[in-house]
Amino acid sequence: GELYEKQIADIMQTPVTIRDNATLAEAVSKLFLDDVGSLYVVDQDGKLVGLMSRKDLLRASFNNNNAESMLVSVIMTRMPNIVTVTADMTLVSVGKLLLRHMVDSLPIVDKQDSSKLVGRITKNRIFQYFIEQG
């Protein structure tokens, strides 16, 4: 149905970002204060350079005694190893990517410039939309 063909532009959310030179301690508080599963990492020019998930954080803190002072750039997943989507993609195509890559959220980037972050889309947001329309 047309629900599936809806573009994610209509339901996308504001991305929660962190600078690549922030510490793990800062990242932890940001993840919990904003209650998100992932932070999108940007450089000083605001370009998307990586992604840091709760899993990445856990892995880093298990393997390191002074993890708090480690920099986000050290443990983040770097571009181009990140799945990104564009705002004109449909709910069903984005939903399939979320499931296939077993992630909770995907960064939405500009169609012409994949380092330009424009939003985020989460499993929960898609689910919420379907329930509201149901």
C-alpha cells in the first residue's frame, strides 16, 4: 500500500551528533541524555565522519581501563563503512535496510553530498508511524 511508499522525509528526526574529538565520557552522557542508540560523529566542519553505537561503547570500555578519556574517533565506525539513506527513500526500503544490517537507526544524508547529515530514521519511528496510521 501507499504507507510503504511514503518517503522518510516526512517522518525523519533530528540527528544526535557528537564531535570526533569528544571523549568517551562525553559520548556516554550524550547517549543517555538524548536516549538514543547511536550518535552520528561529525568533524569540525559538520561533515559526517562516523557513527558510534552503544555496542561500540561497551566494546571499548571492556577492552580499556581508561576508556573515559579515549576519543570518539578511535572507537567509532568510520565512513564509508556506514549505511546511509536519503530522504527520498521509501519507508519499506529503509525498513529493509534497518533489518538487514540489524541496526536501530540510520543517518539520512544529502542526495548530492553523502557527508552532509540531514536527519535520522529509527526502527521505532517507522513502527510508531505505522501504528498511528493503522
